[in-house]
Amino acid sequence: MSEPEVRPSRYGRVMTALLRATLRVDVAINRIVPSDYNPLYYTGGLANLFLLVLVLSGIFLFFYYEASLEGAFASVRYLTQTVPYGGLLRGVHRYAADAFLVAILLHLFRNWFTDRYLFSRDNPWISGMILLLFAGLIGFTGYQLVWDERGQVLTALFVRILRSLPGVGPAVADLFLGGPGVSDGTLVRVLFLHIGPASALYLLLWWHYLRLRHPKIWPPAAWVLFCVGLVFLLAGLIPVGAEAIPPAAPAARPTRFALDVFFLWPFWLLNWLPPAGVAVLGAVVFTAGLAIPYLGRRESPQALGVRHAGVAQVIDGNCTGCELCYYDCPYNAIIMVPSPRPGLTKAAANRTLLAVVVESRCVECGICIGACPFEALELPALLERDVLAQVAEAVRA
Amino acid sequence: MRGAYLAGIAALSAVAVAAAAGIVYGEATDRWYLGGSLVGVLLIAYAGIVLLLRKAGLIGPRKAER
């Protein structure tokens, strides 16, 4: 008896169309550059590259920055106009920040459209969303640090958003300001909120990679050179200091300022939404992002038949102790122990090690089965012959 | 096709040499933004050279991709 046909949801059809579009873009780029140089395969690595550029240029800028109401703008102006290559490196920092966010968003959408967030890959997705949130906060505080009229307005708007939070709003706003109003302590806090989360990004990256065995953390040399070259070129051609925004002043009431579409778009929304609306919208978008791995799957786990298959089992007689499964398991769910006896097959007769599955870590992903050339691993409820039968049936259909 | 790649590499090498000369000029005349822009041009030219070397089959693929 054939199973009833399951019609995909509208979400599923949209995601399938996006998957096809993504793959078409891949194919088009692979026609131009060798596939191992396709930049879309290294969006995470590109984000890492820009983060390193940000850290190195940020260390340089930090040497000259003075976190006080009187000194902040003057120190930035001194750095930009007087220090050799200071303005250039400020531009490098600025453009690398934008490129960092673009790379993160490309990484996010690519992994979303290609289903690389489902099931046991929810861990990098969740950590990635938090990385994105931190990146946004770091970028926003960077604009405040300059303490020009834009930084002053951003701070005032941010405080309004904080105060609109129900219950804790006023207390959080006072904590951010370091008192009832803006003071030197505010800029010290902003500086901490810029550098602290930036340092935490590397801790989050460790979490991001925790369950990935072979993450591509660095792009090919050609793209390293191109991306670093591009930020230098932009920094030289479109100097950041050319915006000529006046320093912050208590009496200043600017009504317009240049907006960075990558980092400052929530403030643009304040043209139409109340502060509480922006806070709620941000919370909803972030929560929806966190929920993506658990909502609206294109196919259910049951339909895919990859869950509840029982943890992987080692077929003792076939295991040669080659360690391939041990190296391939992203979850560290396989350990190698001294073999208590030889295996049954010829290949396993002289083994010294035996693979053992740590049941509490196994997510039944089946990677170890693909890694083993000796048919020494199985998912009990999804045997190889069953998979082959399913593939054969799908091919016939 | 390989001849075209090698011609491209030669052209980009010339661009890189010109950019290097420009960096020295920018440094000597305190035109820091000019020097910085040309650092970018130099690196982008290098990127193009590496890409063309790969397309010509003279380097790569990356060790991780073999």
C-alpha cells in the first residue's frame, strides 16, 4: 500500500524555491571561479576574516581613544587628521564592520536556504543568532564612541528605547548611562559595551564550532587578499572623516544624520514606531530567528526517517579500529578503546582499537555510518539495506 | 586559454608594481589616503593573480579540498 502524498506547505514551497535559487547562484559562480574558490562556500570564513581585521584595526584605534565627553571627539579627530594613516585605519575599521555584517547575513541566509540548521545543526544556528545580535550591538556602540552629534542622538534614542521597556526600563537606562544623565561614565560604559562583546565573539565562535568537525573557518588566499584590499581601497577612496558631523553639544538638536543601513536601521524605524514598538519588533525578530530550526520544517523528521532510529551501534566483528568514525563524528560521541579481542573479519583481525559509542552524545545523524568503510556501524532502526531500498524506490519513482 | 590567463597575470603584475610605486609616492608626500587606497589596489591585484594562477592550473586546489 502506497503512502498518502504529502503536499508541501507554502513555507516549504518558498524554501524549496530559495534552495534552488541558491544552488543556481553557486553553479553560476563555479563557472567563473574554481569551485574551491567560490566565496559563497566560505561566508563563515569571510566573517572570521573581517572580524580579525576589526580586532587588529580596533586595537590601533584604542590606543588613541579617550572615553570622556570632552576628549572623545577630540581624540577621534586627532587620530583621523594627525596620526599617520589613522584616518585610513578608522575607515578600514568602519568598512570591515559593514563587511563583517554582510558576511554574517550571507552565511545566515545561505545556511537557512540550504537547510543547514535542522535537527542536530540547531546548535550552530542558535549560537550564530547570538553572534549576530552581538555584532549589531558592537556596531551600534561604535557609532556612539565617536561622540559627534550622531552619537549623541543615537544615545538619546537608545535611552528612550531602554526606558520604554516595561518594568526594568528606567533601571536599565540608568545602568547604561551611569547616572540620571549622560556623563563621562556613559562613554566608559559604551566603550566596554563595544570591546566586551567583541571579545565575547570569540567565545561564541567556540560554541558555534563546538559540534562542527571540519568547519571552513578561513577563506582561500585570493579572497583574503581581495577582501582586505577592498576595505583599504574603500577607506582610502571614501574617508570616514569626510562626513564632517559636528561634535556632540548639549544644545545641539540635529534632526538629520547619515545612517548606516547595516547597524542603525532600528533607529530609522523610530520615524514611524514608538520606542517600545522598536524594542518589541527587535525582540520578535530575534525570537523568530531562534525558533527557525524548530518551526516550519520542509519535511518532518518522521517523513525523513532520521530520528528515533536508535543510537549508532558498533558491529564488533567488523570494526578495524581505523578511527575514521572517531574523527568524523561532530558530537564526540565515538571514543576508541583498546580492543579486548581481534575482530571477526580479515580486515579486523589485527586491530588494536575498538570504537565505542557514547549513547548520551549520539544524535543518530548517521555520519559515522558514512565514514565507516567496513560496515561496522549501523543505526538499528535504519539499517543500510533499508536506506538502499528507500533510495532504489525513490529512483524508480 | 592558458595564454589569456598568463597575459592577465602579467597585466595584474604591472598594476601591482604601479600600485607599489604609488604607495611609496603617497608615503613620501604624506598622502596617506592615496597610499592606503593603493595598498588596497595592490592586494586586489594580488588576489586576481592568485585566482588566475588557480584557473591556469598552476596552483591548487586547496589542501582541504583535495
